[in-house]
Amino acid sequence: MNRLTTSQGQYELARFPEDPRDTLRAWDAADEYLLHHLEGAGDGEPVDLSGTVVVLGDRWGALATALAAHRPVQISDSHLGQQATRRNLARNGVDAGAVRLLSTRDVPPDRIDVLLVRVPKSLALLEDQLHRLAPALHAGSVVVGTGRVTEIHTSTLQLFERLVGPTRTSLAVKKSRLIFATPDPALVRPASAWPHRYTLPGGLGAASGMAVTNHAGVFCAERLDIGTRFLLEHLPRRTGAERVVDLGCGNGVVGTAAALANPASHVVFLDESHQAVASAEATFRDNAPASATAEFHVADGLADVPAGSVDLVLNNPPFHSHQATTDTTARRMFAGARSALRPGGELWVVGNRHLGYHVRLRRLFGNCEVVASNPKFVVLRAVKG
């Protein structure tokens, strides 16, 4: 929990899910810089927020909570970010209806008077969303982006120039910058490059030759990442009806390969990213046999999966939360898998060797077997007793 102070008030904020061992804040200097600018800090005039205000990429709801009096629309790819927003609004006594929550897959407002952009880690996601939102801008719209200095590159500014209009940046304050873009109604925008599709090579077992769909912002959207490749090369060989979970499914390659290898299985695709789940569904529909069955859920891991209902969990856990390196997500995924698995059910994990997942899995499951390893990755198997 931490407190964000602005000229309009103080806000108690937390990330979601809340973990007492997680010391990361729910806001940073880039959020603070943007809010101070909107308030007219320094020699500037306050920004008129009486029209339709859209907040894109608000990571944990800090911006939406601080601006709730202006009834903003928050657009986010993150289910966890949306949950954090709901919790932070409630924590600060704000009616949940004060902020309209949309995902990156929802239809955006048809008119935007103020667009506030928290620059995401993925330039592709920013490109995709600016393509979607730019038609709703008008000559009088105010467009302001914010991010850490390390997050704003020449390519970021070029993207605003290409899709919105003339762009400039502020001076750096506390290692953060603002981006100011002036909408140009006459601007001719290039066609969007998303979604991106490619075909997998051979040598990947059931995944060989698979057509993969990737919406913008999905991990390794332009190519198969080497960790997933290693897991695909060593997927468990199973037959018969069983319930399989592709946990943190990304573009759905792993879960779809499991369905192809065992058509009698029912695969549940889970990810906290709306873009990822849309990608996974497209990948599955394009490759799985008509008889194959699956579910697709944007979710907080396995939190909503009944205990003891799953036979196999396949997982390539992330070890970053935006710019921070953390094992918080992996820890929750492993604990959720243990709860969801039936006795005798298995968790298969691929990860970088240096992350030491085997230690945590042995502590949690009482066992952990190295299925395969190379100089960079390991595939681990843990069985619920």
C-alpha cells in the first residue's frame, strides 16, 4: 500500500493481487508528473477535463482513481490492472461507476476530448491502440503521454507523429517525461500491422506447421520464443479424456499443441491479458480439429478454477511486471496449479535455469523432476500427491 498525493487529494493505492512480500508501488513518478501537468502545475493552465477523458494503459488504476471526479474511460489490456482499479476506487471511497472500464478488445468511445496515455512496455500494443483511438480524436483533443525516460524512445515519438500528429516532449522530471501530440485531422494513417500471423517450422511435435495468430502486445508476437519452443519439443505424451490448462497462455501455442497431441482433452486457456486470450482463441480455432473443445478466459490465473478439477497444467511463467523483475506471478501460478490439480495431476513448467523454479516447486509439491535442460532453459515436472 502507498499514498499518492496530488493537489486534489491523497489516494491510498495498491497493486493487485496484494502481496505483503511485494514492495512495488501502484504508481510512479510518471503518473505523478502527468497528474501535476493536468492540474496546471508550474506556469501551465489546468487541462479542461469536462469532455470525454480516456486513460490508456493505466497500470494499477492510479490515474483513473485520481481522475474519478471527471468520470474517465479506462482502457487496459490487463485483467489484474482492471481489478486493481476496482479495488483502489473502493479503497478511496469512490463509486465504481465513476470509471468506465474497457479492455483493449472493446469498442472505444466514438469521441475523445482528452487522451492520456501511460506508455506501455510493448511498442506494438501502443501502435495498435493508437490506431484504434485516433479516429475518435478531433482538432481540439488534448493528447498527453507519460512514461519513464527509459520507456520513451525515438520510435515512441515517431509512433505518435505517424498516428496522431505533431509531437514533442517535456523536460525530464524525476526520470520521467511527458509526450504532447497535436491531433491532425488531415493525417493519412498507414494500415495497422496487427494481428500478426506466422507459421511454425517443423521439429516441434504436434505444433509443427501450426498457424499462429498474435494480437499486439502478446509476448514474442513476431516469432516463437525459445522457451516456448523448448517446452513444445518436450510436451508430455498423453492420451484419453483429461482437463488441461494452458496457464499464462499467450498466443495459445502450447495449449493448442496439447489439443492436437491429444484430441480427447479439453483445454482451458487462461491469461490476464485480453490481447493474449484473443490470440489464443484465434490460434486454436485455426488449428484444432472440429471435435476439439476448449475454454478461453481472461482471469487472475487459476483463481476461479475449482480445486482438484485439472489433470495437467502447462506453464511458461513471466518474471517481469512491466519494467520490474519479480517472481510474484510465478509463485502465485505454482500455488494455483497445486490447488487446481487433482491428486496425481501434473504441472509442467519451462523457465530460465537461473530462476531456480525447482526449489520452489519441491517446497510446494514435495517433488520436482527435470524433464529436459539446455544451457538456458529447464523443463520441470511436479506431481500433486
